[in-house]
Amino acid sequence: MNTIFRGKDFITLEEWTKEEIDTLLEVSKDLKKDFAMGKTTPYLPYQTVFLMFFEQSTRTRNSMEAGITQLGGHAHFLDTSTMQVSHGEVAKDTAVILSRMGHAIACRNCFWGIGNAYLRDMAKYSSVPILNLQDDLFHPMQGLADLMTIQEKRGGDVRNLKVSIIWAYATTHKKPISVPLTQSLLFPRYGMDVTLAYPEGYELPDWVVEQAKKHAESTGGSFRITHDQEDAYKDADVVFPKNWGSWFKNPSTEVVDAGLEANKGWKCTEERFALTNKDCLYMHALPADRQNEVDASVIDGPNSAIYDEAENRLHTAKSVMALTMGGRGRQ
């Protein structure tokens, strides 16, 4: 087991080895048990993590704030609209100053073509770890919690588990591609048989598909693409029906357009969910568009794991902080 994590950035799981991800999951499970038993876990006493948010958040913000408190530290919530970032301060200056004042900088920046580059720019100049709370391409915190939940529900061995990542119609906002992208890259590394389903126009970048297939080849899993949603549901063990925007093909910020409206039929209905295996898990990163993405009988049904999945965001966030923080400066 690799134990050298202090100062390591958490920007994408692609930059973490499978052994390192396994360690994150083991620590997450230990922290979850301690939380259930009421045991204190003051691994980061008096340490500060700065939480920079360019967008709204519920699960991510609260899992980080509650998590650092349970580790004995403190979170500073930073709404970037009230920071000098809003007046044009560059990532370098923000990173240098905040890293001199605390022990980690966590950031959510989902602006297309900007978010991931912004985090990497901060990482160049920060003397403490940069933690990705979601950008335009990656959501490693969510991916880690998704994997933990699948392992919990399926007994740990997830090889050749049939997992379908399925686009769904929604009108709430033009959502990032970071959740399906992260899942597409992560799940094949654990030998799962992954299906990515979407209507034309909602492709992920070509490099993602190529890398996902390479991961699958190295683990005995598989990765395939379909434009038939019934095909994606059929005999699936886990489904992730979730909307994402057409950013890769259409970078416009317009939420509702002709392409979206042409695919209203892409919904996780009770009839489609019935095509899956008997004990299939319904999962969603939340918030779900309950009117358009999924039937209430599915998201609130006995196979739904959405609340376990959301709860695990707390324990995986604690694991990331406990392992990467814990000192001043980088290794």
C-alpha cells in the first residue's frame, strides 16, 4: 500500500494509480465506520482548507465543510463573486497567497474550456494540495463516492459488472460533462463492463473514449458506446441515467435548444428500468431533474442508492483531505 500522499494534488483520478485509489477507498470505509460508531477522527487538528466555488453546491460544499470539521480542522467558504477573482485576479496570485495561509485549496470551476486549466494553473504555484471539487472535465470526488457505493452494494468484486452511463433529458441547466467523463475513465479500471449511451450530439471527447477502452483492455473489462437507450438498460447491474450538456459539440451556454428538445424521450422510466437485472442499482450524482430525467417510482424505489451515494461523498472527501493534507508544503 502506498502511504505517500502528503501534498499530492487531487485534480483527476487519472493521475492517481489504482493502488492509490484503493487506499483512498480503504480510508473512506474506515472513516465511515468511525462516524457510525461515534468515534472522533481528529487527524487534521487546526488545519484550514479554502473552498473556492464559482458555482452553486449542496453535496460538495457540505461534505467538505462537515468533513474537515470531523477531521478537527476548519473550512473557509469562498464565494468567488465576493473575491478579487471577480475583478480579474489571476489564479497564480490567489494560489500563492491562500497556500501561505492554510493547508489545502479546494475549487469548483465548471466553466467550459476554463475550469480544469484554472485548477492546473493554481497547482503550478500553490505550496499546498489543490483539490478538485468539479471542473469542466472532471469530478473526482463524485467518481470516488460512486465507486465506493458500487463496491459496498456489490461486495467489493465489481469485475464484469454491467454498468450503464446513460444520457437523460433535463432542462434545469446545461450541466457539465465531468460526471459521465470521470465515470467512463474510472469504472473500466476496475474491470467493469461499461456502456456509454447518448443521443447524437452529446458525445464525450475522443480522447476519453480511447483512454476508457485502453483501461478496459488492461483489466478484462469492456467499454462500448450505443445510441439506443433500451440497449443500455437491458441486463444492466448499475445504471446512471443523468443529463449532461452538449459542450464538446456545441459550446453555447444556451440551456434549451433544438438538439435537447429532440431527445425528450431519453428518460429513466419504470418500463426501461424493468429491462435491467433484478437487483440493478439506480444511481445519480444529484440534483436530479425529477420531472424529466427519471420516474418517481425509480428514483424513490427500492433499487435506488442515491442517498447512500450522497452520504459517501462525506467519507470520501474526508479520506482525500486526511491523506493529502496533514502538513505544510508539498513532499
